[in-house]
Amino acid sequence: MPRTILRQVFAAPESYCETTIVVCGWVRSLRASKAVAFLSLCDGSTLRPLQVVLGASLQNYAEAVKWGVGSAVRAVGTLVETPGTAQPFELRATEIALEGACPPDYPLQKKRHSMEFLRTIEHLRPRTNTIGAALRVRSAAAFAIHSFFQSRGFVCAHTPIITTADAEGAGEMFRVSADGAEEFFGKPAYLTVSGQLQGEAMAMAFGQIYTFGPTFRAENSHTQRHAAEFWMVEPEIAFADLRDNMALAEDMMKFVVGSVLAQCPDELDFFNQFMEPGLLARLHAVVQSQFHCVTYTKAVELLLQNTGRFEYKPAWGCDLQTEHERFLTEEIFQAPVFVVDYPKEIKAFYMRLNDDGKTVAAMDLLVPGVGEMIGGSQREERLELLEARLSQMGGSPAQYQWYLDLRRYGGCRHCGFGLGFERLLMYLTGLSNIRDVIPFPRTAGSADF
């Protein structure tokens, strides 16, 4: 008889009640007497455990009641309704077998552990409610991202992880080398910080593409929001301007958040109860609200009217701090807001120069509770201006010759943005540390698992 997944049972219990099923999972708790035992079983497919009732008539009852927390078991039995009890149904076992014993030194014996402790056992922490729920949300959000772009005819582009181009211009890149070879690729090569530049090449062939993969940054930071390895979602669209870019970003955010609300109700209820009260209301508001738009210049004017509220004084020509971004979204607009047209000095070389000669067609999407969620721009399609901008910022036209060719050979208006996937997951779960939404986080000084 094939195994039945617990998520399926909880989704449609009427389809399984009074039938014989096979379930497999790990013991969360076990209470026993001489006549009966109650085993709480989780299989990782859902936050909810299934109560398995073991009668003393079972051939291996005396052995089964000694199995420790964390043991892997297989149970066969009849699912029956239990109205008026804490659980709506239970499995009355006719057979139960041990697949893998778990000794008393199992680190997850207690029901609650600190997040700091769980980070020391990354190989075991997915079995906990909090990390298990976060990683199921991660799975649902990843599927929603692919569903959104695929439904709109986007091509999924696999851009290289090893690159010679620094898309961000920050220089915080991991260099790739091979034992016994000074330059394996004939020139310095690095782990990518973004698939954008190669994504633009793909967009000039397919019209609209998206990348979704790992990126790396050698930033020696120990904050809750930084990791050395993280995932990025980066669409690129041809024959499009900044307004098209904002519309795509808004539609994507609403689709992904709405999908996760629909697919992970138990997980989000859990986070709403234990991590961030008000989380569900905030997520529903994103789906239902109209996103606002304000220029960077106007945003700074609004912030300067409230300088007493900030630790860092806002000033034109400086990046907005998180406290500024949250003030704009939570106090002034009380909704997600796009900030556009940033000073060219604080943005990358590839962003399109506006007619004022001072600003570029950049956009950041700010959301309540977090601040910046998405960063993007209309790309500079004018070859001469791009070459000049690249030189002004200390770049080498020879190194970026292939990128300049995209303007030389049938270039057109195009734009795109980047979404830090883990930052989205922190927003969806209310978890405040990026290490807790990645299965095996890589941060400065830590890559143990």
C-alpha cells in the first residue's frame, strides 16, 4: 500500500476517514500507559501532527512505547473522526514499525529552542515547527515566482554563477581559483553578485526573461539582513520603460504574496501568532492596496519635514536609510511605494540617464515593515551615453565590450529589477534574521554545514 502524505489527509480528511492508510514520519511526542499509547507524528509536509493511537493488542506494543522522540516510523491503520477533541481525527494503528531509532541525546527533545541554538544544528533544525514552516513558505514562494513569470510567457534564463563582470560595481566579490592554476579562465573570475548583465543579453533575444538563482557577495557583515550566499529573482523585459517595470514588480509581488497566503495558511497563522502579530493583516494589505509612486527628490522633501524623527538626517544625493524607507511606507503613504529617479552618483552605470542630467531612471519598491524590497531601473540603451557613464565610474569599456554590443546590434528600450528572495521570505514569515529562511546559510565566518 502506498504512503499517504499528511498534508493530503488534513486537506481532505473526508476522503480518508474510515479507510486504511499508511503514514510515515518522525515521532514528536509519545504518551503511554499499559493499555494505550498516543503518538504524535509529523512527516514534514504540514505543520500539523497526526495523532496515532497504539493499542496494547499490537504485537510490538511494549517495544513501540519505548521509541524516542525523533524516531522514524511507519504506521498502518484506520483514520477515524474524533469530534469534540483537540484533533479532528486520529489514526488507529493496526501495525507500526520502526524505520530508524533516535537515542536520548537527540538535540530536539524539548518543544522550544532558541533560534541561536537552532543555528548550531542546521542539519536538524528543519524538523522544528519554525524552520519547517519557513522552508515550506520558501518552497511555495519559489513555485509562485516561476508560475507568475511562466504564465506571462517569460523564458527562464540560467545565467552563469562564475563571471568576470561586476554588475553591482561594489567590488565585493568572491574570486574563483583552482589549485595549481593562477588563472584557470585566463583572467580573474568571480562568483556572481547578479545575473542581470547576462539577463539583458537573453532579453535581447527572447523579449522577456527571468533569472532565479544563487548569488554571492563577499561583504564582511554580521547583520541580520546579510548573507554571503543568497538567491535573486531578476526579470528583464525588452521594449519597455520604467513604468512597465513598476507594473511588473507590483503584479509579481501581489501574485506571490497572494499565492503564499493561499498555499500556506497554517504556516502563516503560526508566524502571525508566534513571530509577528499583525503579519496576516500586513500581507493581505499588500495584495489589496494600490502601490504609490514618488520621486526621490519629493521623498527627500517629505523626509526633511520630519527630520526630528530620524537618527540619520536625510539629504539629497545620499541613499535613503531603512528608517527613511519605513517612514515613507508606514507613516506617509501607509502602503507600498515606488521611489524613482535617483541621483546618478549613487546608482550603477547601466541605469538610463534622465533628461535633467542629474538623475537616472531607477526605482526601488519600499514596503511597510521592511523598507526596500525590490531595486531596478530602465537600462541605458544609448551606446554613447553608456560608454561615457562606464568610463566616468572607472569601468573598462574593453571588459564590457560584449555588454556594449547589446546596444550596438539591435538595442532597444529595456528594463528589469532584482528581488532578494530571502528578503521576501523574511517579509512573508516575520522572521527577522536571514539565517532562518535559508536551509544552510553562508555568512561571514560561518559555513559549517
